[in-house]
Amino acid sequence: MSLSDLSREDLTELHAQLTLAYEELVAQGLKLDLTRGKPSAAQLDLSNELLTLPGAGKFTAEAGVDCRNYGGTQGLVELREIFSPLLQVPVEQLVAGDNASLSIMHDTLVFSLLKGTVGGEPWVRQPTRFICPVPGYDRHFALCEQFGIEMIGVPLGEHGPDLDQVRELVASDPAVKGIWIVPTYANPTGAVYTEGVTRALVEMPTAAPDFRIFWDNAYAVHHLTDSETPAIDVLGLASAAGHPDRVFVFASTSKITFAGAGVSFFAGSPANVAWYLAHLSKRTIGPDKVNHLRHASYLKSPEGVRELMRRHRAVIAPKFDQVIEILTERLGQYETASWTRPDGGYFVSLDVADGTATRVVALAKTAGIVMTAAGAAFPYGLDPRDRNIRIAPTMPEPADVAAAIAGLTTCVLLAATEQRLAG
Ligand SMILES: Cc1ncc(COP(=O)(O)O)c(C=O)c1O
């Protein structure tokens, strides 16, 4: 029984029932938070062994490196060897850093703006624009806003952005210097880029010779199903396309080990790695190699990482299943909302009736269910259709996830019926 098929009388009746259900929801005095995609304590506990590593007296890495001392800007090779096959980048083109890939993205942007990319002029001398597949990661957009980079939203599909729009934008405007890409289990839709889409992105002619793809593979190994989609060899494809320097790769162990005390990664062509390290060496005399050593001895091998991620999956996949189940059960028949069913990553992206997302989030907040602000997944926080809500189910306990999503569905339907009755 789609909402659009209901007579005004039936709609009024449904609205009355939903108003009652909403009043009961508010009376429960819930205190639930589904805002940020953080790992739960149970996930963090999986890596508690890290707290005892590298162990008393163990501070020497391969090649005799004393991890307690300065130096080694590229990071420990034994750690890079573990992540090189997982990210599909050569060890010598991989840099291991400190605890946040967001910091590396920030630095890469600042270096490009102030110093220029390999062989290019500082971006800051001209207007700079970035293509932002939407919905996308709010902190990517916050970085652009922070540095005055104008953002152009392009709709993101299941396997990448609308390529015709992207090609047209990059070909016609030399101010378009970059694009944000989350290739595997994109935040928040779960989109997974195919090799074909990737090839198109690295091959396409661009008006800016120093155009860069910011390839943020934050969820490269964060599978929720048995089909563990491998990373795409984006650097190899870019080289083969004659644009070896087009791609900056980012990743981290934030959602593998400890979100606040993991290791981040940068990768690129040999020229981009040399460029990055040259600028980085002005900013630091070396990364936290004790943390690198600790991670290398804990994770041991690429398979060690894969096994740990399967244990994460055992903790969080049931929460995702619950979200999908409740949304389907409570909203399915009304055909007023749609949602993603991600095979990995940290989010479910919910599209409610156009023009009601802000109202839904406000209703939920009054009922003690805090959702990410409507529009957060769009540049400048502006969702042109005011319909997208990002659900982050990993952090709360399963019972709280269920209560929050059930409550949210009441808000979604209440806002949709309100809107229809007002129209
Ligand atoms: C797409 C994406 N990139 C990067 C990050 C943050 O990564 P890090 O903890 O390495 O800074 C997140 C965290 O939610 C994310 O969703």
C-alpha cells in the first residue's frame, strides 16, 4: 500500500496513528546516537593485544631501525609490506604515517594549494574546484570548505559518479583540480567502483594538467559479506593510461585496529611519493615507528588483516542486517523511502520523501534519537532534495540500533504523511 495510493481519508487516519506512535516514542525518553561511524567497544577490544606490544625491550625493526628514534619518514617497511597487497600498491610507493589519513588528505591539499603538485603551479594562484560525488563523506567536503575550494556535486551511483558529468566538468574547466573518490564501500552509500569506472577516471582528458584523484580507500578491507572485493590497482591503471601522477591514494587502520591510535597510509606514483615525502619532511622528522612496529607484530601478514576484518564483520554485520530488516518491514510497503544494502563499510544511506529529511531528523532528535544532520553528506551541508539521512549502526549496542531504527521509521512516515496532507 504505497503512500501515494492512499485516499485523503486513509492518509488522515494513518497520520493520526503515527502521531500516537510518535507520542509514545517520545514518552520512552530514549537516548540513542547514530551519528558518527565509529567502531564499537567490542570492535576495539579485538585489538587490545596492541596495548601490550611491541613488548618490553622490543624496539628494533627490520634493518636494525631503532623505532624509538627520529627518522624513517616513509614508515617501517614490514608494515608497508602487509598493506601493499591489500591496497594493491607497490611497497616502495606506499608511505605509512601517523594515526589519521584525514591528516594526510589535509596535508596533501595544503601542499598542492601552497606549493603546487609535481611540475604544477600552486593551486592557490587560481580558482580551484573539486568534483564531489554525492552523497559523500562530510569531512572531505569540510576540507574543501576550509581552504576555499569550490565544490561541485555529481550524483553517485552504485559503481561510481555519473561519468558523463564528470568528463564534461574536467574537460571544460581548468579550475577543476580534483575529485574525491571513496572506491570501496563509499561513505555513506556503500558504492563500489568497478575497474571500468576506475579506468574511465584515470584515462579521461582533463583541462587541468595537474588534475588529481583523491582516492580514499578507507574501507578497502571492510567487508560485510563473503565476497571480499579486492582493491583495484588504480596506480597501475593510471600509469597504463599515461597519467601516472593523477592519483593520490589514502587509507588507514582506523577501523581495523584503533580508530584513534592506528596507522595511516599515502600512496602514489614514484614522483608523487617523492613530492609528498619532500613536503612531509618539513613538517615532521618521522612518524610514530613504535606504533608501526606494534601494528606489524600484531597484524603479521595480509591474511592477518583479513582474519581480523572477519572478526569485525561478525560483530557489525548483524547490526546492518537489523537496520535493513527493520527498514524493510516498517517502510517497505509505503514506497516513500529507499535505502542502500551495503556489502561493506560503515553506513546505510537512507533516502526519505523529498523535502522531509530535515523534518525527520528533527522529529527523531525530539524523541532522543540523534542522527547525523540532514544534508551532512553534501557539499556545504545542502542536500538539494532534502531527502538523505546517513545511518551509522556500528557503535551502539544491537538493541539500541534496533530501537533507534524503529523509532526513525515512525519519524520518516510521520513526516511523509504530514507533507502529503499539507500538499
Ligand atoms: C571515507 C573516509 N575516509 C576517511 C575517514 C577517516 O579516516 P582516518 O581515521 O584515517 O582519519 C573516514 C572516517 O569515517 C571515512 O569515512
